[in-house]
Amino acid sequence: MTYFSRYTRRGFTLVELLVVIAIIGILIGLLLPAVQAAREAARRMQCTNNLKQLGLAVHNMHDVEGHFPSLAYQKGYDTKGFSWRISWAPMLFPYVEQTARYQIVLDSKIEPYVTTATANGYDNPYAGIITPFLCPSEVVNQPIDGSLCPLSYRINLGDETYNNTASYTKSILNRGVTSRGDEVTITMASIIDGTSNTGMFAESTIATAMDQKIMTLRGGIAQTTADVYRMPISLVEECRGYRDGANLKTAYPNSRRGARLGDAYGTVFTGVHWVLPPNSPTCSYNHYEFTFNAASSYHSGGCNIVMCDGSVRFVSDTIDCKRSDYNSLPTSTLTVGNSGASYFGVWGALGTRNGGETLNSL
């Protein structure tokens, strides 16, 4: 006699299977943004740590040498053998565990624009990836300009827009936290507005391509209608108008934003202007040394900055960037050579070391 179980085993119906798949898809859709957000939070934390390390490096350099790093050397070679085109970043190599690179800089006399992996019988100290100088949220980890080294963090040039190439005289760059040449140096005592009220470095993204057809707001350069050598309010507003990504194209001959860690030839490589708020366009007239470089990042809503006291802050891209009388200024007003409170509100105040502002007064 054959007995049958009271309960028979059966498989899923097609409808049930589709329902299960749909539920799994919904759960994955809900989980994926959370995973991506967690990954970005970790990248942002690492970026913050990088900036803290740079802030400590600057303080250690100040303790040892008595001043902050220079933007570039004025002419020829200084007593250490540094070319005038060498930027502030290699000055910090000994303080970010890159002593071997620093020694090569001293010994090799390699110019920071050399793109070969070796030169003068040495490995190129300006080539490759140096982790403390690269934000992990960058969409690329390789430079766009030959074998040169990318740089996510730029030194504060203040709220003036002289380009580096023209600014050879030592007295011109007097609003930010760096100087050209070693005849004039910036010290803690030079930060008249207070180290907790003045920025040292800000994030500024690296160009992702040379092809103007695929340039983005953060990676590209907006072409202006006039020279940004001395940038009037009218050009500031023109540049602000490109924030939606319209009319973006590479500056002649190409963008090169952040592509040369060691090269101080143009502000586009190693400096940042504190005029327009974070994630505004970088603007240029016709060449990369005539560039008005903006702070920017791939973090949502703003960028990280490190203050002169070594603290790191996240600054929203909605930060106030216009002084109370800004809209009444003549459009021909130049953003260079001015004194007193910055034209550019709280953001400009963060970028000036001697504007007479404190954050509590704004």
C-alpha cells in the first residue's frame, strides 16, 4: 500500500518569483546609495586627514625655518638650489615623509615641468602619485600632463587675481598666506587677522581631460571675454555666470588644472583664489598662467579647507561671498591691490590674512 504525504512540496510560481526579484531589486536600490555615501564619507575623512597633515607640515616648517613656504622663488636658484618655478609643495616634502624626494630635488636640479620619468641621472621627484597631496574623491588618480604629479590641494593666494607669471615682484602677493621669492616671507606674525580666521589650503580639483568636449565644471576652465590679469568685478560676475556649466572649454593650450605639483608657473597648478565660493568655475582668458583658479571638490555641497592654525573645516558652496556694498561697486573695480575688508564676504575674509576681518565681525 502506498501512502502519500499530506503536504506536497511545490516550487515558486512565476508571479512569486517576479515579486521576490522585484523586492530584492528595491532593497539593492535602497542599499546602494547608502553604500556609496559610506564610501564617500570614508574618502572625505581621508581627504580631511590629508589636509591636517599638510597643516601640521606647514607648522613644522615654520618651527624649523621660521616662515611658511613661498609660492615660488623669484629668479634663478636660491641658496638651496631651488628654481624659481618650484612651488610650495616640494618645500613640504621633508615634513610629509618624503625626505628622499626632497633630497633628489636638491641634488638633481630637475625643473618641475620636466615630464620624463628620469632626468639628469635621477628619478623625477615631481612624477607619480604622492598620497598626502591627492584627495581620494578625485575621479582620476593619474595626471593629465605627461608623467607629472597631480595636486588636489592649493595654497591660498588671497582675494587678488594677479597671475603668477606676471607677479614676479615680491610685494604684489600681499593678501594671501604665501609670497613669491625668499626675500619676503610670510610668518605667523604676518597673519594679522588671526590663524583661526585665515585659510592656508583649499581643495581644487584636477583636470580630468584635455579634450574640451568632455570638460566638466570642476575639471575644466571657462573661457572669459577679457584678460583676468587684473580681474574687475565685471569679470568676476562673468565667471560666476558659468557656474551652471555653460560655455566651458579649455584654456589655451589645455586645462592642466592641478597637473603639476611642483610647478609654480601658473596659479592653475598650485594656487587658489578666494573670490568665488567653492565649486565655482575656474576662468581663464587665453592661457593657463592667466587663470583665476577656484576652490572645488568632488564632495557634495562644498570643499575642505585647512586654516592657518591647522584646523580643517568643510565650507559650503553657499557661503556668503559678497560684501554688503558689493552690488554697488563699479563693475570696473579691480580685485587686486585693494586693502581692508575683502569685497567677497565671509569667503573672501577667510582668504585674506590682513583684511581686518574676523569671522565674528561678518
